[in-house]
Amino acid sequence: MCPLVSADIEEAAEQWQTRGWTVVHDLVPTDEIDAAVEELWEHFPSPSEFHSGSRSALRRFETESTDTRYRPESSPVAETDSSAGDSDRQFSSKQFLGHVLFPYKSHLLNRLQIHPNVVNFAKKAMDAEDLRLYQARIWGKYTGVTNYEQPFHQDRNHTIVPDRIEPGWWNLLGFLYLSDVEDGVGPTEILNYGDSPPGKETHSAAGRRGSYLAYRTDVWHRGVNLTQEGGSRFLMNIAFKHAHHEWIGFDSFQQNANQGPWSKFAASCTPEELALFGAPMPGHPYWTTELVDALKDRYRGIDERPWREGLP
Ligand SMILES: O=C(O)CCC(=O)C(=O)O
């Protein structure tokens, strides 16, 4: 039987395909996570600040660390397909505080969003080269904000049509852990593909920071409460779909793509990296000499040569 946690990419990809989920242990080196997390506090109160009891830290969490659509007054509880028999566990809008959407203020966090190890894992698991990143955000939780216990559910809110879960069609949802996610700080509880609650064996998707929980939309799972005193949990949502699968989506990037952090991020990207957001690759009929010049102008510092070399 496969171990529940794997650092072996091939084995983890196979687990995702057959069992519906996997934790790829240490997928991103911890020193890279730690360097980026130093800049996380530009968006979130640090755990010690939050747990000092300061009202301003709570206020900052509810505002600066929470995209407007997740603030209490917006009350979005958009989950679907909750399991019967889970009546003591409820979704609540407070569980969804702490969502910061990509691009972030920090260049290192932005680069982490498309870390090659994560992208390559997704390509292997989905057995495809041409992928799109369609969910990109950071989610922070702190002990005591609310009761984070959720009912078991399947994520049916990533598509506008019924899911087609098979090679060539499936999408991959995932959490890259920015902090150690262990008992007491809310490791997701998850069931194997084909099992549904109640009564089936559940697994805790615990993992060190740098690990990546990858799962499919057809596995039952749920968020659990944070009980550790002074505890917190930070993760990056990173989800992929096949190119041209417009029926799948979650976050959109265009609205911020003419300013600040995005410009610096885009200037650092290779064609393959920008293609994760839908940019046409070198050689695509979209490109003309004038457009390549405009790309160079728009993203100062970008290496535009591949696009230029791809011109007819
Ligand atoms: O936070 C978690 O561990 C899981 C959250 C989740 O499944 C959801 O909100 O759909």
C-alpha cells in the first residue's frame, strides 16, 4: 500500500490520479518558503502580534488580510455538496477571513505562486504540459478567530458544468503549506476517492511547510478547527486546469495586470510561466514585431527575446 505522504513525485502523482489526493512532502525547500514568509507579514498580522490580543491586529486581519468579498458584510458561503449527518459542523463566513488574492506585495510570494516544483508536479499528475493556473491566493487562519470545523464537502464551485474526472479533463486543486500544518493547527481532513462520509476512514493531510496537498474535486474533505494555543496556519491555494477549459475557474488576474506587483512579477517570467496565466507563447500568431516591442515596454526588464525569435 502507498504511504500517505510522499516526497516521490511519480508516486505522489499516481496517488492523486488513483486515490484522488496526496501530500507531496517537502515539494518546495523550506529555506525558499521561509524567505518568502518573512514578507507574509506585509499582508497578515504575525501570529505573535495576532495572539497578543491587540484589537488592531484583529482589525487588520479582517480588513487588510481579507479580500473585500470575504469580509463579514459580504458573507460568502459558497460551498456545495455538504455531507448529510454533519449538522454539528457548519460553514460560516468567518471561516473564510484571511484570503489575500494574488498578486501579493511581495515578489518572493509571487514567485512562489508558480514555483517550478509545484508546476512540474501538476504537469505530471495531470499528464499534460499546457496548464493554466486558475486559483491563486493565500489563506491564513489563527486559533480563536472562529470555529473552523466544516462539514465534509466536495469542491463543486470550480466549474460551471458537472466535473469530468478523468485524464485529459480533470483539474488539480492544491494547498502549498507556508507554515507547518500539523495536529492542532487545522490539517485538512480528507477521504480517499470513492469513499464518502460518514463511516469511511478519514486521513489528516498534515505536512511540513513546503509540502503540497493536491486533491481532486471528487474527494470529500473538510477544514478542521485550530486548537493549539497561539496557533496559526498559512497556505497558498494553487490550482491548475488544462488550457482552453474555460468552464473551470476561480480567480482572475487581468484586473491587476497593468500595475505594481504584477508588472515586476511579469517582467521576471519566462514565456512558459506567463502562459500559465494564458499569455500566448512565442510563435503564436498573436505576436507581431510591434507587440513584442510593446511587451518589452509594458514589462520593463522582461527577456522578450523568445517572443521575438518566434516571429515569422
Ligand atoms: O481549510 C481547509 O483545510 C479546507 C478548506 C475547504 O475545504 C474549503 O473551504 O472548501
